[in-house]
Amino acid sequence: MKQYLNYLKGDKGIWSFVALLALFSFMPVFSASSNLAYLGHGTGNTLGYLLKHFGHIMCGFTIIFFVHRVPYLYFRSISKVLLPVVWVILGITMIKGTVIGGANASRWLQIPFVGISFQPSAFAALVLYVFVARYLSKKREVPIDFKESLKELWLPVGFTLVFILPSNFSTTALIFAMISILVFIGKYPLKYLMYIIGSGIVFLAFFVLLAKAFPESKFFSRVSTWESRIENFTTDKPDEDDYQIEKAKIAIASGKIYGLGPGKSVQKNFLPQSSSDFIYAIIVEEYGLVGGFGVLILYLLLLFRFVVAAHKANTLFGKLVVIGLGFPMIFQAMINMAVAVELLPVTGQTLPLISSGGTSIWMTCIALGIIIGVTKKEEEIEEEQKASAKRDEALQRMIDKHLEDEEAVAPETYSIEDTTANPMAAVANK
């Protein structure tokens, strides 16, 4: 077992907390999937959902393993190359994305011939965070010019967020907030950052006004959902979101201190999205405040390890990558838990590494793989470089030997003209 653990490089604390969260996720997902199992006259057997979640987790840890072996500095160039690809995918999603309930909630893209639904906004967020970290690390020694930063930094960021906004406001707001925090930590001038935040607010207001002017347009159909969620949060007007929140609060109240026990949740049969958006309410119902606070503490410990990793990183890009990829993960978890206890309006953000869902887990695991790659010690990096050099040397020896063998086997060729004209040359050649 120890020899296999030696293959896991980087911060062992991050590995441990991620593994604990993933292991804990099996019981809530297995229990909370019952409403999905009964949906559409199903049998109620949740074993299939458990196996599916197990496959997603195993695939996610495989992604972490291979990504953390890649030198993290490679992702500087990769982010710049992938950004246009992200724009194309987001554009296709806006046109052909999956529509939910007739509204323009086209957040998902069906991959042809595979049957897997993919959420491009999660991938776009990942690429954006690395792209912003790349820009800030590149401008470390040079004073930042506002006009130049508009073209090189904020134009790509804004262009990406415009694609995400119509179908997913909460994700857009989360990405923008995290990028603002990242550039602030990266010592982007605060005066310029205020200009950008103000411009973002003005653009959002303009977008809402356009939605009011063209209410029948499918492009603006989600604006009414945003308004209803905010109105439900601030007033007592009954709505579908109120139903979700009420069921979530009943589940939390039923859990009390120690919970009803694993698999004994009652509200999982009534609460929509109980295995994804509202899985924290099911956790508290089954495991009580002890389980709820336990999950919260695990995320806070993971945040602590991210801070330590950022502090120890030996490059500015490494520090910013850890912050840019790690902090959004924790903020998303906090938002999910805050929605369950009605501290925030319903947003649709999942609980990282615990909620069911393939692409959300995989994107989280890619981010974790990059972060763990940053935490690898210098001696571990040197070992990988030496191993790579040995592989290159062995490959070169094989090539040289192959060329020598070919020269030894190749027949000798002589020119008749050269032999008759100069016999001594032929002998010398021989």
C-alpha cells in the first residue's frame, strides 16, 4: 500500500480532505437519489445511482492523479489556447443546449455518440481562473496599464461571461466575484478594479432592461426566474422555490443534533434536487448538526490547506493558481449550504465532491489536480525531471542502436563510373 501512496505527490493534507469528502458522499447520494429512482414509475432502487456516482468519483480521482503529474507551469500556455475553444463551446451551448421545462436554461451540452451531458460553464470557469493568474503573473514586474489590461484581460473575461449570463446568472456572478478577488490579491490597481465592477453592474442593469423590453425572447427568459427567486427570498409570496426551501428547512429541523440516521431521511422523497442542489439538507436530516458541522469543517480545513499551499508556492503564478482554483470551490460549497438554510436565494450551485453529477465532479478534480501539482516539493519535481531525462536518454540509445544496425545490414553500393575512372577511389571507399 505504501508503494502506491508514493505515486501521490504534493500536499498530503489536500489529498486526505478530498478523499474524506468523496468517501462521505456515497451515503447521502445513495439515500437522496430515491426520488429520482421513483420518478417516471421507477422501481425506487437507488443502487444504479450509487454505482454511477462511484464511477464519477473514480474517474475524478483518475483525473486528479494524471493532472497532478503534469508540471503546473504548462497550464499557463494551455489556458490561452483553450479560451477560444471555450467561446466556441459556449456559443454552441446557447444555440443547441438542453432546455429545461421550456425555459432557456440551456446550460448543458450533449456530447454526440457518447450520451454524456456536459456543462461548459464549469469548464469555462476553470480556464478563466488560470488565464487571469497567467496575466497577473506576467505583469508582475511591469506597471499595469488600464487600457492595455482592458484588451488583454477584461475583454476575454467579459466576452466569456456574456455567453454564460443568459442561462446561468449565479455561476456568472460567482466567476466574476472570484476573478475580482483574484486580481485584487494579484495587486491589480484597486481604482481600476472599481471601474470594472461598476461597469459590470451597469452592464447587468442594461441586460435586465433589455429583458423587460423583449420579454418574449428566449434569450432573456431566465431573467424572470432571477426576479422571482429574489422576490421569494425577500417576501412571503408562495412559489416553487418556496416549496424547496420549506422542505429543506423541515429536513434540517428534523435532523436535530444527531440526525435520523443514514438512509432514514423523509424529505428526500419530497425535496426536488435532493441529491444535488439540496443534498446538504438531507445530510443534516440524516446526520444532524454533527454531520452538518462536520462537512463544513472539512471544507474549512481544505481552505486552510489551500492557503498554506499558496503561501509555499515558489512562483507567483503558482500562488495565484491555487487561490484562483481553490477559493471558488470553497465559496461554492458555502453558497450551497447557505441556500439550504435560507441565508441566500436559490442558486442551483452544487456541493463540490459530494453532490451527484459527472461534469461538476470532473471539473473540480481537474482544479484539484492543478493545485496539488503546485504543492509538489522541489525534490519531487527534480525526481520527475530526472526520470524524464532517463526516458529520453534510453529512447535516444534505442534510436542510435537502430541506426547502427541499419548501417551494418545495408549493402555496399559502388558507382561503376567511379570505379573505372579511379580504381584507387573504389578501394578507398571499400
